[in-house]
Amino acid sequence: MKLRDSSFASKLLYCFLLLLLAGSLQAQKKPPTKNPLESFLDTQFWLGLKMGINYTQAFPETRNTGFSPIDYNADSLQKSYDDFALPGAHMGLEMNFYHKGFSASFQPAYKRSRYRYSSNLEWQGESGNRFQTRYNIEQRLDLIELPLMIKYDIIKKGKIRPFAMVGGFYSFVVSAQKDVRITQIDFSSGNPLQSSGGTSTLGVKDSFKNFAGVGGGVGLNLDYWNIRTVFEVNYKRSLTAATRQNSEQNELASLGETNDEIFLRDISISLGFVFPFRFIDTQFKAY
């Protein structure tokens, strides 16, 4: 009986020693640590320059005329707009705060927008004589644009990272100029006789006001060394009108030329070069 008890006690002691040994080995194992490079790049500041071209569409929400017709339809006085016809340009800064695939991007820029439109005024006499005046107008706006965009990296690793973005902007009107080319056509002789009515450039900043809007787009980040090249295509549209109502104070007002209530839409193509604001040394080479 004593022999059996001794054997049982030995087995129990042996099992206890095995448990102690297993616990000691488990305690010596270190928990897996995250790659310090990945931790460093999870959050990053980027700062750089961007530039590009833009094409603007002037969308008339409310149409205005300088005359009130009596014996003909006012629709004949409406302006005809060319959509996205003239290239503009922009240049500014790009400041990005990146965290795990998302970026808050502030992109202040100096921007020139251009669009053009035309209008016709016609006089017709009782004998069938007609005299027509055509206005071909190019409008230029110089703006300080302050966009704030949220970007999301569709692919979060690698040297090529496509992204999507959405956000809003506010634009300050710095200056505005209107180039006017007038053409006169006389139909009284049977054959139209066309002559130039002159050209002029007018400062019309008082006819415009600051405006706000929203935008979105897609882009591509290309990383090499510690430089990131950013290619973007985005679409913006104003939510508030860019023109003031009944504010046309120039020599064209007496001829019936006045602004419609305009909302601006534009397509922008940009190329930027940004650098990491947190310094990446030889220990933390990005690529």
C-alpha cells in the first residue's frame, strides 16, 4: 500500500514540474512587435507645391437682361454660354495630414478661371430693315481658393496609391476683367454688311462676390525616395452665386449688357510634389 502511494506521489510531482517548466517557457516568449517603419508611416505630414489647369462652366441660375422688351420675346436676349471652353490655371500649396489611409488636405491656391459667352441685340424697323449687334465676351476671374479635402487611399501600401477625395472650398474674388468684342451687322441693303464695333477690356470686380462650394475627385500618389508626386482630377461646383445682382456699372450697361446670376463649375487637373514633414532618416527609409 505504501509503495502504491509513493508511485502516485511521484507521478503527481512529475506533472507539477512539467507545468512549471511550460509556464517558464511561455513567460520567456516576447509578444510580437509591430515593424517600427510601419508605425512611423501610419501618421505623417506632407507639405509641397501643386499646379495645374482648369476649365470653367458658367451656369446661369437666373437670366437677366438690360432691356424690358415690349413687342418681342425676352428669350431672344438670353446669352449663349460655351461650357468648359477656355483653359485657366492655378498654383498653390498642398498640406496633408495622413493617418492610416485617410488624409485631411488643405490646398490654398491662386486660381484664374475663364469662360466666355455671347449675346445679340437686334433692332428691326417697319420696312423690314434690321440692325444687329453681337457681343462676344470673355470673362476672367482671379481667385484665392481655399479647399479642404478628405482623401482616402484605395491602396494603402506600395509606391503607387490611387485615392478618392471629397470636400468643400471657399473662393475670394481678387479681380475680374471682361474682354468685349462687338460686331455690328446691317441688313438694310439686302446683303448683310458686317463691321467691327470695337473691343474693350473692363474691370468688373464689383459685379462679382466671394462664393463657396463642394467638390470631389480621384487621384494617384507615386512615391519614390522621400518625394511624393500627386496627380489629381477633380470637379468643383459653387453652391452660392458668384455674381452680384444689378451691379453692372460700366459703359455696356446702357447697351443692355448685364450679368446673369452665375454659379461656377470647373474641372481641374493638378500635379503636385510633396515631402514628408516628419523627417525620415537613414533608419526609416520609406522605400
